[in-house]
Amino acid sequence: MPIIENWRAAHSHPLNSFYVTLQRRAKKVSRLSNTVQRIKRLESISAKLSAKDSMKLSQMQDIAGCRAIMPTLGTVGRLVELYRISRTVHRFNGVKDYILEPKDTGYRGIHLKYSVGGDNPDNPYYGLKVELQIRTQLQHQWATAVEAAETFTGQALKSNMGQQAWLRFFALMSSIFALREGQPTVPGTPSNQEDLFNEIVELDRANHIEATFSGYQAILPKVERRRNSKYFVVRLDPVARRVSVRGFSGSESTEANRLYTALENEIPTDSPTRIVLVSASSISALRRAYPNYFLDTTTFLQEVVKIIRPDRQGALF
């Protein structure tokens, strides 16, 4: 972990340089743009190294990343074009267009990949990699929702691992957004809105996805009121729309895990009630990666409610 931390920290200076340029260019395209920068989380880097024996730190393109969230698909295209025609001292390693070719998970956006220093080995950061992610606001709402679901379910949904109902739900929602933007739908999902709506309604009826997601969104205010706690055991009943949170200090991790296991064992297999064990650090990471978390997930949830309960606005816990 110290080696990973040192390698990760080395990216900070070149990342900031890329970020300043991205921010300036994005604002030139649209005043409504929003830009952020982030260094990949230690646990995410560790998991990526563990998942593939041949993976090396030096091969990871996304340890340092900048993101531009643009208001429309047209502004995304203009920003990408601005990068295409602009000169740079860095080596361009290619583009991944996940809007024209969405990932099976439903992820959509455009990635521009660079190596710092280009052909100048005297650059102190020579060879370090930085990735620029450019997406629309609609694509960002979807990505924020996936991050939130990952945090509270403990599933690696972005890596296409987890409960099939959640994976399918996010793929279907991404296709709905793709149709709205006039772009290709996610592989393996219907290509028309009616079939997408019908499948989401059936998924929700069987798995209470909207109510569960609404409950996850309501957890954060309850958690943040317990400032002396590091671990939280959450009991979520999506049918009754009730959520309860119990906090534990950093020295009480054993007690937190014991309660978590006990509550899990009490719940019948077919019960919609969820028990979640979440740490304060994971919630903080969610906040850092997605500063507009509440706004983005509320908007996403409203889109879901329009599909499954078009006659209602929906109610948070």
C-alpha cells in the first residue's frame, strides 16, 4: 500500500495541470460546464491489481483523472473537437467513445487518454498517465446513481459484478437516457422506449428498486448526524419505507460486524428488507468523487419515478 500511495501521489502535479486546461476549455465551450479532478481511490487501485495478475501500476490509465460534465451532447462534441485540434506536449494515447459504443454496464461517456511528457524523458513526470472523461449531465446523473448504489450495496456494479436485478436496472436506465440523446442503446437491452419502460416496471415490482434507492439516498443525512461514528449498520425496509441507522466508533468494528451478521441472519431469504454495513470513509469518498451527490441522485430518482409511478412524484424516506 505505501508503494501504491507513493505512485498515486506522483500524479497530483500533472493532474492539476491537465485540470486547469480542461476547466478553461470546457468554460470556453459552455459556461454551464462543471469540471472536477480526482485521484483513484486506494481500494480501487488495489482491487484492480488483485483482479488481474498481469496488471501493473504503470499500465493503469485512470489513476489520475479529470472530468468535464457538459450540458448537452453537442457541447461534449465541441469540447472533444477542441482537444483534437489543440497542440500538446503530452502523448495522446487514443480515445474511447462509450457514447457511440456503450459499455454492457450502461456506462456512457468519452475518454481521452494521455501520457505525460510526450517524447521528453527529461520531464520529471514522464510516462505518467492521465485520463480525461467528458460526459453529458444526463450521463453523469446515471454514473452518480451507480456510485451511490455501489457504496451502499457493496457490489462492483461498474465492473459488471453484483445482483442481476441491479445490473439490469442500470443498463435499462442508461438506454432510456441514450434514446433521449438520440444515441445507441446499451448492448442487450431493448431499442424502444416502451419495452424499456415495461421491463423496468417489472424489475421494480419484483425487487423494490426505486424504494430501495430512495432509502439509500435518505441514509446520508441520518449518518452525517452521527459525527463520532466510523461504521454504520443500516436497516432498510423499502416496502414500509423505513430506515434506521446505528453508529459505531472506530474501536467498535467487531461489534458493528457482529450486529450486521445477526440482523442479516434474522431476515428471511425472500424478504425485501436490506441490511447494510457502511463506513464513514466510503461515504466521504462518494462525496469527494461526486460533490453534487444529492442533486444528481434526486434527479435520477425522479426519472425512475416517472417510469414506474407516472401518476405520482414519489416520496423519499
